[in-house]
Amino acid sequence: MSVVIIPVPYYRRHYLAQSSDTIRVPRRRLVRGILRLIGRFLVWLLANIKLTGRENFPKQGPLIIIANHVDSADGLLLGLYLPYLAEAMVAADLSFGWFIENILKAYGTIPVYRGKADGTATRQALSVLEQGGCVILFPEGGVWRPAGKPLHTGAAWLSQKAQAPVLPVGLVNTRGAFKQALKFERPDIEIRFGTPIAPPAQAVDGKPDKAQLQTLVDDMMAEVANLVPPESMQQILSPDEYQFDLKIALTTATGQALDLPKELPEPQAKLLGELYYDMNLLDTFKDNVRLPVDARPLLEPNQTYAASDVARAIQAMLTYVDSDNPHFFSYRYGQKDGQIIRDGFEYLRDIAQQAAPQQHQVMFIPKVKRLKLPESVTNQS
């Protein structure tokens, strides 16, 4: 097996690192003011931005901002257009490229190491709120959330613990807006500020009830959903409505079809089929993780690639996950399904490695079948 060298892990570069459990606010006012002016000018130059509901902002904190999350630029937009400076909780397990990394380093954030209980980030956010500051977070936990996985309850916990109101914010048409702006296509973006939600009563014994927190955060995100059209929320494909599958086409260099040594097991086929149907998560290996090999054979389904290239790309991804980001799949899918996905990719790698000496080719073909219409559609018909 060839040795794959992975770059220094993102979370070991410490460009976001905070050593203290407390963040004194306000901080970096001059630098942040300059960055906000530059950022607003660039948005004005490259996009059409509309703000509604700014009168709903409380005149002072503490305040928690929550929003829908469909694009990695969502947090940047909130940082630019909130009426006052806020502390953003930012994923620290992925890279955003040198340009964005340096902006985040200059601005200052609360880094969150996802997939495990990050007590430092929680204590930092709580310290900001206790000083009357403002914290931004996304309960969806990322730009893509699989069906059946609950929202993260951090916003509800912080609101209850610090007795801080929550302001729901709807981000409209931000999906892909950054790339459109760089192409001078001037996307139409809207930020809609909702009505503050009062904090829940403190837990009687000081220990929050998990079920209660889940209900609270679900209700909070329902307020966000009311602010935006459905396409601006994460599109979660329920397994009750859709059936996913992944087929593997193995061919000779001349295109002659070959039989697989064995079929991909059903659990892996279902979860990998979902991954390849909605490419947001796998696109992480194109946009945020710099694999040391050509990643296209891993990231482009319905395209034929040499089996040797497919094996190299998958092995590079597995090495990154196993060595540098072991919670990459389990954070999004849970421990059981995360392991199934990892095992599925290992199976795909093994198939490609066996086919490589004969110079065979491999194609991944995701399949999806609609099982039934959503209840809301059924009721209308």
C-alpha cells in the first residue's frame, strides 16, 4: 500500500486557539471596525444586500443570535451586518483557506471542536454573555445535517444558563452567493431579523433537562424557518420519503462491464448513496480539506476514473479522517452510522485497489427513489 502524507491538521495549527476559558468583551474594536467597513464595501460592490427587521434588536445584551446555515459565508455576513460586535462560534475542525483563516484570526472567534464536548468553547461563550455580550451560533451545527439527526442544543443551554434572549435571523439566498459574487453575478441576499425569544426559566436543580433543551432549540429554529423561504433552510431528505443507494460500475479500460467481487453491503450503500446524492458534506474535501492527491475521483460521482486514482483519493480521505479528524462522520451521523460510512469507503477503496493492477476503471452511481409524498403535499392533493 502506498504511503499518503497528510498536511499538518487544521486544528493543530491553532490560528483560532484561545487558551483561556474567559473572553473579555468588547475586544479588537478597531480591527473589527476596519474589517466590517471593508467587508460591507465589498458586499455592496459584488452583491445586492437587503436588511429587514433591524428594529427588533435589543439595545443591549446579553443576546444569542441563531440563524439557518446553508453556506460557509453565513457567519461572515452576520458579523458584518449585526448592529454591534458579536462573538461567533466557528468550526475549528476544518480549514477555510488561507484568506478566510487570516480574516478570522484578525477578527477573533470562539473556536469549536465539533464531535466532542468542547467545554472551553462553551465556557467562553457563557463568559461573553455574562458580560452582556452577543454570541452567534448555528444550531444545525454545519451547512449539512442528515435526516433524523437532532439540532444541537447549545443555544438553548446558553440561553437558559445566562438568561439571555435569543434573536432568530433568517438568511435568504446565501447558498452559493459567495461564488456568485466572485463571478460578478451580484446575487440578491437578504438578512431578516426576527423577534427576540425570551430565555427559558432556570433549571430547578441547576441541571438542564436534555429533552426540554431539544424542544426549546427546535422551537427556536422554527422561528428562523418562519423568516425564510423553504429553499433557504437545509434540505433534509427523510428516509421515510426517500430510499438511497450507491451502485459501483467496474469496467475495463475499453469500457467492458465487469462483475464486482461482492456487492456493497446494504447499510453502507444506503448511507453512501445519501452522501453522494447531496454532495455538501463530501465537498468539504474540495473546499476545506486539502488532500495531498487529486480528490476528483472521490468527489465526482457518475464519472469514470482509473481505479488506481480512486484508491489513492479514498485512502487519502481515510487517512485524514482516521488520523486528524476522527469525528468527521460521527459528528454528523452519530457513532454507529459514522462507522458504517467509514467502513463503506474502506470497501470502495479495496475494490479500487484490486482493480488497479488490471488498469480497470470505477464509477460511483448514487440512486434515490421517492417512497411517498410529504404529508403536507398529500393533504393538498
